Amino acid sequence: MNDQTGPALIGRVEDIRFVSGHGQFTADIVPQNALHAVFFRSPVAAGMITSLDCNAAKAAAGVVAVLTAADAAADGVANMVWTGGPVREDGGVTVGSPRPLLSGAEIRHLGEPVAMIIATSRQAAADAAELIDVQIDAADDVALSVENMLNGPLVWPGTNDNIASLHRQGNRDEVDTILATSAHVSHFEFDISKITACTMEMRNSIGFIDENGKSCVTTSAQSPYQLHGELAQLFGITTDEVRVISPDVGGSFGMKGALYREDALVVWAARRLQRPVFWAADRGESFLSDEHARAVSGTASLGLDKDGNFTALWVDAHIDAGAYLSRRTKGLLNNMGGVAGQYKTPAIATQMSFFFTNTMQTSPYRGFGRPEATYVIERLIDQAARETGRDALALRQQNLVSPDAMPYQTALTFLYDCGDFPRIVAAAAKNADYAGFADRRKDSESRGLLRGIGIANPIEVAGGPLKQVRKDIARITVRPDGQIVITPGLMSVGQGHETALARMASSRLGVDMDDIIYQQGDTDLLPSGRGSGGSAATVIGGAAVHVALNEFVAAGKSIAAGVLGCEIDHVAFDAGLFSNPSNTTLKPMNWTDIAAHSNATGGLSVLGEFLPPDVTYPNGCHICEIEIDPATGKVSFADYVVVEDVGTVLNADLVEGQMHGGIAQGIGQALGEILKFDETGQLISGSFMDYQMPIAADFPNFRVSTIAVPTKINPLGAKGVGEAGTVGSLAATMNAVVDAMASAGVRAFEMPATPHRVWQALQGAKQ
């Protein structure tokens, strides 16, 4: 698995409760006296509500309340906390786009919540929702994509166009000048599909008032402290009056990273009714109400000199922001530096235009901006190789940043601290037998199949946001019974942090794994916490645990010194025991003894924190090999090889698991996942009957290995791994598909590579 010594650690401690049905997810802990909420959602994508009659619903059996925008406004919570911050570097007009908790007048996307029905059972609430009489004057034209946004219907009146925010990076004039004098320029039109996270556990929330009078929500979320602050601001109360609890979470991938309207609404309803209120989305509702992702299109140009060296890169990206602009949507700005890739391109410039559309707003999804940026540069390189008659691997290798150039300042914001890109790429090419591909292609052709190979050299920024790095904290406690409690600010939502941190503590403190208690996801436990996101959990949250463990041992030594009658520096600590080497007649102290002598009711407790000086840059090489049956358009995988540098590998099995999951999500998008709307804004891929989710049989056996170039940014040497798989797989898979189709005369093709679309393109090339 990796080039480090020592055996891989197998298994995750949390899996025992998950596979045995003992996980504690939000829906498992709904109070018996909870009321149930159902939302009446807009059946149209754009329009004006002309009348809303909820009287029949209010009178229905079991209904406790039917709440509307008028009720929210009366209670002073009409809109969510707005974080859009629009900028128009082209001098255009900007507009605020606050998101209402409940829509009372204008509808801006399909599925907007109009009324909240609260009843003694979910069925009663659902039945009452059918009785709501709403009249909506549907808009004649709907803004659905960025293709017609400059002159299309306005999502927000008062603007001249639908550009919500526009940002420029780099020197465009310099890039244009260099491209004009380059020996060759490749132009690429990209279209990265709009998709959604499709988490195994759908979003659900319980709003309640606890015994201390706090406004509380238990919800499936990856960053409880983010919700904590937003709820306090929304209700105009202090953070001490708010509590957010995130128990076990069945997947998040960035989508569950902030406060949703439904979370805020169940808390508001609980405050209003003084009863717990529970809401849970079904899969169809999730397609409508979960924030969407990706949806980036545009054009890019890459210049080469006569020897094949990259000269300049220009990227004009159009981002479908949805109906409401938020800080989460604009997070793409921090990651666009990834278009520099692992290459020494001297000049790069970009323009990123965020467009309003009559669809759900877009937000982070695994990699967020990194897969998109990698996709642009890696697809461009393949195209340039075909156009100039060069080998795609060799072209990449001659343009890689060399390890002796580190630290390396790219031409677009990123400053790589370390890495050995040539070694990684060479290892991947060897593992994939790249040199033997031509023979394998001939073999496929003899069987009537098309064979393609795709390469991607992804690099990502982790532990950010870029230039705005934030600290994380962790608490370590030894209870009077000697058990060790780890309370991190990070949030494990399937990655295996519970196992990784327990192993770290077991090794450092000399205690058995069975004596370690892991607790997370409750804002009452710590003053703050980063949660999960941006591959930061290990590089910052894990580093905070590392710091806390060291300070915890130091605190233990301080207590032991007083009992053992020696200076702190003379206390020895080994295998969980503190001793005085100069006086062996004294019995060594264990952690139970330390707790007893700490003079604290709950035992010794230490809070540690870590603020990195900068971000980290995981990187790797993905090589994907596929076959296409031209008679059906079916894409099948022949091989998938990855060599990744995620820095120090703390748990090889967890790294491989994260890589598998990430690669699968990139492949899923490349081959089929897409949110499609008809001309009126109706979602026509709103279930798994139409939204093509991949299954296990669709994937190859991924061959993953690592070569570590440890970073000095954090004490663990880790760079992060959570998003690395997706960042590379989207581009590598599409490069392989396009390579195979190019051999049959297809000049251009964009995702999704469904059998029907592939077959159509091949038929078109024949004609």
C-alpha cells in the first residue's frame, strides 16, 4: 500500500456498531413526544405566489400548526443569514440574494419551501399538506443554465444580467500576449455536469429546547460549530444559548457543511411550540432540497512552444450558482489555483463568473473546485498531445515541477511546499504498464472494442481555506476510572477518524484501545471546532489531537513529579506508566493514579490547539484504462492505477478506503450522474430511476499505492486524503473515454459518458 515501514492497521472500531445496527443517527434518537414536520414545496421553478390558503390544513386531524413566511416574519426570522458577498470586477451591478426561510412571494427554484406543516405524526402532516391551496403565477421563461444567462430571464430583478459575482486572477494581458506568440494553442470547451451528493443518510433534524433552556438541533451535519454560530445569529441570541448535536452521520461530502432552511425551521418551530419537532427528507425531497454541486462550464486555452513546453494558460469559467449566492458557493475561488496542476506554466489567468439560475444553490461537494480545476488542465493537456502528435504522458513529464524547485510558487496563487511529482508519475506509469498500452489497444480492436487510456496528475489544496487557515482544538481527559476520553474539534462522518485518533492516543498514552472513549459532534463539549471539510480533519484536527496528547503527557508528568518526589524532567513515561528512575522503591503511577491526584472532579483534562502556518498540497497520478463496445456505447474498466502523495500515512487501510470512495464518486459523475431539468425547470432526473448512480459492478479493482513526501506544515507530516480520489478520477476517466473515442474519429466529447451518448457520438463520427 505505501512505501513506509510497519504493518498496515486493519479494521475500524466504529464499524462494529454500524454493521450490527447500533449506530446512533439522528432518526434513531427522536424523542417520543416529538412532533413531525412536512414541507409544502413549490411545484414550479419560478413565479409569484398570488394566494396561499392553509385553513383546511390547519383543521386537519393531528395538525398542531401550519407555519408560513408571514409567521416567520412576525417572529423576526424571515431570512437565513446571508453570506453572499458579491463582487463584480468587471464593473457590473451586484445584488443581494437573501434566502427566505419560507417563500411567501417570489419562487426562485423548484422545491422552495412555502409552508411547514407540523403534526402528531408524519402521515398526518403529509395528508394535511395535500389540503394547502396555493396559486402561483408561473414565469413564462425560466433561467436554467449559464448558456443563456447574459440575455435570459432575470432571477433577481434590479440587475442588468444574471451574473451574481465575477472574479479575475492573474494577468490576462500577459497571458494573451504569450498565447499569441506560442507555437501551438489548444482550445477546450468544458462542461462539468451539475450533480448532487446523494448521501446514504438523507438530511434530517430535530429541533428542541433542552433542560437548560437552550435552543437545540440534532442533525446530520459535518460541521456542527458552523451551524452553531449561524443559529445564534439568526435568532439574535448568544452562542451560549444554542446547542448543536451531530451524532453518527451517514455521509456528507461537503453538502452537509452549513445550516439549511429545514434545520433553522425545526428550531424555530420548537421555540414557538415548546415541543421537539422532527423532519426527515425522503430521497425525492433530497433531490429538490439538498444543495447541488459542480455545474462549471467554460473555455480554456493552453499554449505550447515548439518543444512542447507550456507557455501560458487562460481559463474562463462559468459557475451555475443557483438561485441564491452564498459564501459556500464562492468557495470555488480558493481552489481554482489547481488549474496550475503539477506543471511549471509561466503565466496563468482566470475569470470566474457565478451565474444566478432558477435552481437550487450550489455548494461544496467532495473536492469542491479541485476536481473542476484538475479537469480543465488535464483534459487540455490530452487535447494538446493529440493535436501536436505528442505522447500524453511524455508531454506531462517534461512540464512537471521538479522536486529541487520546491517550494514552488505557481503562476496562480498556490505555493507548493514540497512534493516529488516526477517520481509519483513515473511510479504510476510503471504500475499501469503504460508502455504496453499500444499492444493492449490492438488486442481490444481485434475483438471489435475501442480502448483508451487516461492520465490525470491532480494536486489539491488541503487544510484551508487558502490564505485563511483556521485552527482546530481537541480535549484529552482521563476519568477517575482511568478511561481516556478524546474530544476532537474535527468531525468523523465516515472517514474513520474515530479509529485513527484512538490509535494515536493508544500509542502515545500507552493504553489499550478498549480504554479509549471517542466523543464528537456536540457544541457543548468544546468552545469551537472545525468539523469536517477541505481534507483538513487530519492535517489540522488530527494535529490538534497530537498537540493535546503531548500536553496531556506533560500534565501527567507534572502531577507525577509531585507524588514521586522529583523534578518534572526526571519523570519517566513509558507504556502508560509514570516513574521516578532514581527511586525504584516507589510504585509507578498509571493514568488512574494521575486522575486521582489531579484534584479535579472529572479527572485530568487538557485542551490543545493547532493553527497551521499554511495549507498542504496532496498530489498524485491517476491512470485509467477503459474499453468501449461501439455497438452499445458501454464503457467498461480494464484497470485503474493510482500513486498518491498524501504525506505521512498514519493508517494505510483508511487512506485506501478514502481513495476508493473518492475515485468512485468521480467515476460516477463522469459516466452518468447529472441533474437534468426540462424547459420549465422540472427536474427529470429526480430519483434513482433516472439519476444514474453507479453500483459496485461498474468499478474496477482500484490499485492504489502511496509515496510519502511528508510536509512540515504540521507535526504529523500529513497532507490530507479525503478528496484526493475524486480530484483525479473525474479527469482520468473522461480522458480515457475521449482517448478511446478519438481512435474512432470523435473529435470532442463531454460528460456524462452514458452508453447512449457515447453510442450517439460514435455514430456521428461514422457519418
